[in-house]
Amino acid sequence: MGNRLKYRIVNQQVFSLLVLILIGTTLGFAQKKEQIKIIRADVLIGTEKKGTTAQRLIGDVQFKHQNALMYCDSAYFYKTTNSIDAFGSVRINQGDTLNLYGDFLHYDGNEKMATVTGKEVKLVSPDFELFTDRLLYDRANNIASYSTGAVIESKNDSNVLVSKRGYFYSNQSTFLFKKDVVLTNPEFIMRSDTLRYFTTTEIVNFLGPTTITSDSNLIYCENGWYDTQLDQSKYFANAYIITDGKLLEGDTLFYDRNLGFGKADGNVQITDTVENVIINGDHGRIFEKNDSAIVTDNSLLTQLFDKDTLYMHADTFKVYKTLNGDQFLFAYYGVKIFKSDLQGSCDSISYSMSDSTIRLFYEPVLWSAENQLTADTIDIRTQNNKIHSLYLDKNAFIISEIDTLRYNQIKGKNMTGYFSEGKLKTIFVKGNGQTTYYGQDDAEKFIGVNVAESSDIRIVLGDKSIDTITFLNKPKAKMHPMGELDPVTELRYSGFKWLIEKRPKDKDSLLKD
């Protein structure tokens, strides 16, 4: 019984050993690599090289490995390692799609890895030519790579690209460039840390900090793409465009170089570095050919004025430059203005930056200190980044509140107001001048209401009240005792509107309905 058990165990061990041998043999056959084949040579000599048996081939040498042909002037073929060292006029041809040239080739047939070196290593495809001094070509995965710098020239256009390192994925006709990447085009120069380039479509993907410089603008982004055939691009991640002194920023940017058109969406900001104006909004557009820009939705303009800041809100802002170089800004649909010493609202505004005039249209109203100013149109005139004067054209009306019933009023055809130290100080009324003014004594007790008419009037304002009124032409004036005239029905001029609910309280209120 013991002998039979021992015999059975021994037989099982032998059987297991035979199975392992058979499996190993099968795997060995499965893993055996296809051998490099010698197609031709003028001379074939058996020799030793690198401590092993080799074949020395001289003159018009040609090898084949799978679908690749390899040419050279001379070579050593190592059959045991299935490898080649080739010299002189080296060329690797893989179908109609790829040719690789150099001075020296080491090819490992088992790994299907080629290393080509020389003064000018050249990789040629139907779409491009690549020049370097050392190239690795992984035939198993159809990937070519370099790490000593290369120049790539497109055959379809004038694009020339250089980089320190790069990878060419032949199956996808795609390059990945890294370190010191520069793409030169007749229209622009592109510099990047990392680029992906599709040779058939000539589309570039930006995968790191990138700048694109041209005669018309500068573009920066950290992610995006550029279609070099269509000259269209889209940018993300800290993207901006600088053109003619204007900086366009947004969450996403689109640019068409042929049209000279830029589009930004999300957290848009246009900065005019010449006029020191910033416009924010949800959407922005730049039109280079007519030198204009538009910002819409939740739009806010910011401009520095004499150590103070002017804020303006509108549905839409448009900036453009005329042929003679004058620059204008238009704001329309629900305009609101806030400055510490001046607030206002209207339907639309034109701002001539050349003569520093802001014109308010369609039911404009301004507030300066306690004074409300209205007219058919109102001009705000600035000098040296300071508000210099106001011009109220047609149906000019100034109102200041005493209490909810009583109001000081100045009315005329036209008015001009002058500022001093940021405050409205002097007003000239021209044509059909009318005033209603509540007089007060030193104890601020009302002593009566002065009602006067004169075609031309000069008024000097104090901090909270009128200091002096000078009637310049044929005045008619009368001081009425308090209570003699009804403050609502008899003392309010036609067109009276107290619009205090429209007065912006601060910058944040501009964006609130």
C-alpha cells in the first residue's frame, strides 16, 4: 500500500513537470519575435561585433521588418539579438505615410524600437517635416519622440514649430510638444509650455501658459485651442486679449483673426489703458476693424476722477473710435451713475473722450448734494479728470427739498452749472428764468418764500442752501409770507417731479433693479 502511494505521488510530480515544460514551450513559441530579414547588400561578411557573432553588410543595404523597410550604406546585423547598427544614408520607410532619415540607426527588432541620430535627422510625412539630431521611433506603438530640440515645418502652410521635447503619435497624426515651444506663422508667433498639434487639421491645443503675439494684438491663456487654417481660436483659464490699448478678459474667449473679432463670456472685463476706463459685464465683443467694443448684461463702467471713482451701470456699453481718432462711449437702456458727489439716471449716454463730455439723453436726472437737476438733455463736462461744469439743455429744472411739502426751485430754458472742489457752486440760468426760494434767518427759521422771474439769473449755492441770487435782466420778485401760498398747488412749477427714489445710494445699488 505504501509503495503504491509513493508511486502515485511520483507520477503526479512527473506529470506536473511535463505540463510545465509544455506550457513553457508553448509560451516560448508565442513570445518568439519576428526576425529582421536581409533584403540585399553588395557585400555580406561574417564577423564579430560587440562580443557576439554579426553579419557585416556593405553597399546598398536593405532590411525588412514586418511592414518597415530600412536602408543604409553599411550595417551590422546581430541575428541572436535581432538588432541592427546601420551607418550612412539611413532611411526607414513605413508604407506611404512615414520616412525617417539620419546618419546612424540602432534598431531593436524584438522591441521594434529605432534610435536615429545624425547632423540632420529628418522625419517626413505627407503633412510635415521634422528636423532634429536624435529621434526615437517606437514602431510597436507608432510613436516618435525627441528630447534634444526639433523644428517642424508644415507642408500645407507656413507654420514652423520648434520645441525642446516632443512626441509624434502617428496613428492619430498628433504631436505633443513640451518646453520652450514656439509656433511661427506669417500672421503671429505662439509661445507655450505645452502644445498638442493635429497635423491633418492643423489645430493646436494649449495645455499650459501660452501667448500669441501679432501686429494687431496679444493673446494669453492657459488652456484652449487654435485652428491655424481658419484662424479661429478659443481660450480658457486666465485668458485675455490686448488690442489697441484695450484689454479683454473673460471666463471664455473666442477670436477670429480674419474678421478681427473677439468674444468673451462670463466675468467679462474690458480695460482701456489709455482712458483709464474699466467695463465689466457678462458678455463682451471686440471688433478690431472698426476699432469698437461692446459689453452687455450686468455691465458696470469704472473710471477714476480726481481721487474719486465714477461708476456707471447700463444694459449695454459700446466703445468705438472714429476715422479721425476721436473715441466715444455709448451706454444705453437703464443708465445709472454713482460718484460720491454726483449721482444720476437716464435712458442712454454718449461720452466723447476726446472733448471729455458726457451727455445724458431721455429723461435724464442728476443729483449734486441736495440738488436734483433735470432737462431734456444734460452734458457733464470734465477737465483733468475733474467734473468742471454741467449744461442743462431745454426745460432745465433744479429742485432741492426743504421738507416733504416745500421745495426750492430754479427753472429756465437752459442752465450752466460750474463745480468748485467737487461741488456744484454757481448756476447761470439763460432764458425764462424762474425761482422759488424759501428764506431762512440765522436760526434757520423760515421767514417767507421769494418768488422771482428773470430771463437770466446767476445763483451761488452754499453747502445746503442758496447763498445768493442775482437777477441779470428785468427781474420780477416778491417775498411772500409763510402760508400765504399753497406749497403744492401754487408754488410748484409745471413739470415738477421729485425723483429721489431713482437716486443711486452707492456703487452696489447700481446693479439692483
